[in-house]
Amino acid sequence: MSDPALRRLLGEGELALIEQIPSASNLTLACRVSLDGQTARCVYKPIRGETPLWDFPDGSLAGREVAARMVDAALGWDLIPETVLRAQGPPEAELGPGMVQAWIDQPAEPTAPEPIEIVPVGDIPDGYIPILRAHDDDGTVVALAHGTGERLRQLAVLDVVLNNADRKGGHILLDQQGRLYGIDHGLTLHTEPKLRTLLWGWAGTPADDRLRADLAGLRDRLGADHDLREALCALISEAELGALIERVTALAEGAELPYPPHQRAIPWPPF
């Protein structure tokens, strides 16, 4: 569920730049946000720093990140950190409107099994599903495999709902308590099938009954909740909202998670 106090902190607090995150494909800044004695770390992605793409409208990625969080919050799954749009970033940057998202603190050393592993093909851990084979630098045959935990499967379903075109391994985080989150949802909510993910292990299976009940509730809200529809339509097009409703409805009614549709079904680079 959405956290009003955290949303206010992210949306209205004073931002201070900490550093740029150099590995990101779009300009991404780590910041500190402060308001009324509260302080938290966050990520700021200015619209001005988005890399143009041939298949997504220019300047739309920040809005898609916020819309993805709205869908996640409406489902009650809380897989995506709290995310808001704000008019200005930190004064040091002067980059204008952008997306601000709560920071996920990760442990210095892993305290839980990694959601995705690359291992020798003969050493796939119990409870992991292999989805890809490749050759390591020395010629060893390795497998890319993902776990089967409840929240990871939930994230795979959410990616189908959002039509996520970029579920890399590095976009799946574990916090210090081992709770799983997904980040980087700028390439979502397109009208055309775009799913590219490392979580193909559940392809051909439907969502379980509990998730289907949540999806049915979201379908009903998208049909009747004018405020939710209006908020989403400020971020994505009417056609994209319609495609979202179609995906949610199909999954709620028992449709199977799709199989990889083409050779580009794995994001690159995968991590």
C-alpha cells in the first residue's frame, strides 16, 4: 500500500545530491531528502537525463516509473519502492522535473540467497529454475537460473501486468531484511508486447488463486475508480491504459504467463 508520509517526504522534501550512479543507462542521482526532521536516501531520475528510444515516447520514462508503482500499490503487493514525480531535483543539479524513488538499503554481505544466479550447468541450486545456457570466458558451460520464492514469482506476474521490457538481474534487490523489490520500470506499459525478463521460469503457468484475486480487484478498480484512472492517464496514454486493463483481466481470468515471444526475450546486458 502507498505510504502517505513517505510520499510527502519524497515529493516535498529538500533534496541534496550525494553522487551520480554511473552504471545507469539514464542519468540517475543518489540523493538525500529531508522534511520536518525526517531524512531518507532516494534516487532522482530527471526527465532531461532520459536517453531517447525509438519505441517509447521521449520524456515518458519517469512517468512510467510512477505509473508502475501506482499499479503495484493498487494491487497491494509493494514490490516497487515508493515513487513520485516532482518538479525539481537537488539545487546542485538544476535538472528540473523527474522521478524520485525511495532508496533500498542492501546488506554489505548477502544475508539471503540471490534471486538470480549464474552457476556451472551441473551445479544449479535446489529450488532454482534454469532459463538460459551460455559459455563462460574459459569455455565452461554455465546456466542462468532464478529462484522460486513467493515474492519473486509475484514480481514475474507484475512484470507481465506492466509489460516490462527490461527486467535485468540488477533490477531485483534484497533489502537488509531479505525482502525483495524490483526497480527500474521506465520501459513499461507499452501497448505492444515488450516483455523482456530473466524470470521466464513460470512461463505457461497461471498466477495462483491469491494473486488472481488481487488482479481481479485491480481490474474492478480500473473500471470504477475514476481517481486511479485519472492519475494513470496523467502518466500514460488512454491506449496504454486500455492495454493494461486487458493484461490484468486476462491474468485475473486464468491466462498463463507468456512464453518468450522472440529471440530478444532476454534483456541486454542481463545484469
